[in-house]
Amino acid sequence: MYESITRYIDAFDDWESTEEPGRVISEFLGDLERVADHHYTDTLERFGLEWSAGSMSGANLTDAPAELAVALLTAAYRADHFSNGILENEFIPNGLVSRCLRRLRELDPKKGR
């Protein structure tokens, strides 16, 4: 279910070496749009998080449901709309995007576990 976005894990894990980061982000956001949580602020609130860089970056995803990981990714995407560059300069380098994607891969029923 989430293969379309979890395929970016390697690129985000090794962000400093990623070639054409703008293209990677653009393609990732296009793929994220297909699974995005358009009620992400409500979802974040249900899990005790705020729509802020600090709160989102500190989210514990160890036992988190897919719903939270998707909401965090969507919120990071939307935050970039209001604070241009925060996705590329904060949420990718600090590992939030990779952590969300790895959690989705763990939970994905199609991964063949």
C-alpha cells in the first residue's frame, strides 16, 4: 500500500549524497499526494502532537499506526508550503521523513512479512 513512498527511504537516508534533490522531493510529494491525510492536524492532535517542527520531529513512531506516520509526512509537506525549505532543510536531515517511511514499510501488508 505504501510502496510508492517507501521507495524513497534510501534517498532520504543518504540525503547529503542524493543527486537532484529537487527532483526527488518533487516526485516524492507527487506520490505522497496519493496517500496523504488531508485531516493531518486532527490526526496529530489525536496522538498528542502539535503542527510544529519540534513536536513533529520528536514524535515516537516505535509503535505508531500508519495513520500517524502518514499524517506526519503530510504535515511536513504542508509546513513546507508555509515555510519554504523546511522539508529539505529540517524534516529530511533530522530523520523525520525517513522514520515515517520506515514505519510505513514495517506496517505495509504487501511487504511480504
